[in-house]
Amino acid sequence: MALLLHIDTATEQASVCLSRDENTLALVSSSEQKNHAGFVQPAIRQIFADNGCTMQQLDAVSVTAGPGSYTGLRVGLATAKGICYALQKPLILVNTLEVMAQAVLSQLQATGSTPVSNTVLCPMIDARRMEVFTALYNLSLAEIKAPHALILDASSFAELLANQPVIFSGSGHLKLRNLVNSHNASFLHTLHTAADLAFLALKAFRMNRFADLAYSEPLYVKEFFNPTKNS
């Protein structure tokens, strides 16, 4: 049975999760973005104390690798790497946007919604002004378009929306909502957590998809992103 620790500090809400196989044992979140660094270590200690287990029992640690907040990504990866180095545990990196897409799938399943088979998932992270970090996935979370920075305008996704439904989500979708007028566009306010990361990390663990501790770096997409600044 795989005991995994999951750390997500990539965006405005930070969370840590402890899971055993498909079961979530604990989840702690914080919406104080400027305090992600102060939140993570106490939260990790709390979930282990509450569940009567130790970090030495871990089988691996996963972390959202980006894109996202420059500071948040550094905090999350440094924490995960520190634990892995100290305990000689494998590290799992998962793209933030894929975790956000998984959160949408979980929400649709929970509400009993069944999107048509060619629906595209488009999670978005708010960046400066009209810019977002985004990617495209199908309903199996296969990557259609890799994570990238995009400046939104009225023509954004026009070709895609002409041919198939797209579900936009994440903090950046609000910028697009007033620009797009298409019956194929849906908008979901979905907050992802480390529990969504856990779902994807378990798949990676079972496939032995581990990162190189020495050379792992966050995926910034751009050199710097600070969502606390005015858009």
C-alpha cells in the first residue's frame, strides 16, 4: 500500500494531503497566499500527528511543479525535495494545470454531469493583465496543447470553440468570460487541492515515474509570475 505525501503551493490556495493508495487520509488547506512558506511545514507535521504515522513510512512525495506563483513553486518544490533527500524517498512532479483539469473532472463526476466525448478541458492560471497560463486536455487528461502563456482577446480559442465544447476553469477563466460568446464555451469555478494532485501522483507512482532530485526545477513557463500584483 502506497503512503504518499502531496504538496501544492503553486497558486492562491495552498494545501497538503496524505493518502494511502486511493484513500485520502488528511487534507489541510490555506488561502493565505503570502503565507504559503509558513503554512507548509506545520501542516505536514499536523497531518502526520493526526494520523499516527511518520514521514519515514512514506513511499514518495509529490508536488505541483508549475506553472504558478514563482515564490509558491519554489516553496513547494524545496519542501518536497528536502523531505525526499533526508529520507531517501522518490519525488513525483505533476503539472499544475493537469491537477486543475483533474479537479474539473472530479467536480463533474460529483455533480453527475457527463460532458460529450470530444469536450476539451482548459484550466487557466491568472497572470498579469490579460495574460494567463493555460493548457488543453481531453477528458482522459491526455495533453492536447502543452502549458504556455497566452494573452487573451476576443479571438482566443475561436477556432477550437467552432468545432467542439470547451470547459474553462481556474483563476484565469474570469478574464475570458467577458470576451467569448460561444454556445460551446462553459465556465467552471473549480478550486483544486492536493487531493486532486494525489489522484494523479498515485498513477505516476505505480508507473515509477519519478523525478531526478538533483535536477528537478519548477515549470515557470515565463521567468516570473506574481498573481498578487494587479492584473
